[in-house]
Amino acid sequence: GNTIRQAEFQQRIEALQQEDGEFQMMFNTDEVFHVDLQKQETVWRLPEFGTFTSFEAQGALQNMAVGKQNLEIMMKRSNRSQATI
């Protein structure tokens, strides 16, 4: 069958104190769109896709903010548990 996938990635380079990420929607193995996080806009792989559907980039930015917060919590918990070893 067909599969729709949403992929979200968070990355932080501690030494440089830089953060980056990606939000992407795929159908089977083909990218349908991704969100340019710097420009805060949806980028369609094929411009024609945007004529019959839409995706608000703000939704992806909100998902990314939640993902970032969850990542921070997991890192703090991991650091705490390693300190007790």
C-alpha cells in the first residue's frame, strides 16, 4: 500500500551552539514538500502540488518547537542519569 510519512529532525551542535532541523512530508519514498525553517515557508517539490492542496508552515514550526522542548527534556534527564552512575 501507499504510505504518507512526516519526518522531523532536530540537531544541535554543542561546540558551536548552533541549532538546525528539518520538517518533511513524503508519499511512499518521494518528498511532497518540506518547510524552509529560515524563511518559514512551505516548499513544494513540484509546484503543481501547491495548486490542489496547502500546508501552513506555522504548523511545522509549532511541531518543531515541541520537538525541541522534548529533546531538551530528554537531554537533561539523560545527563542526570549519567551523573549518578
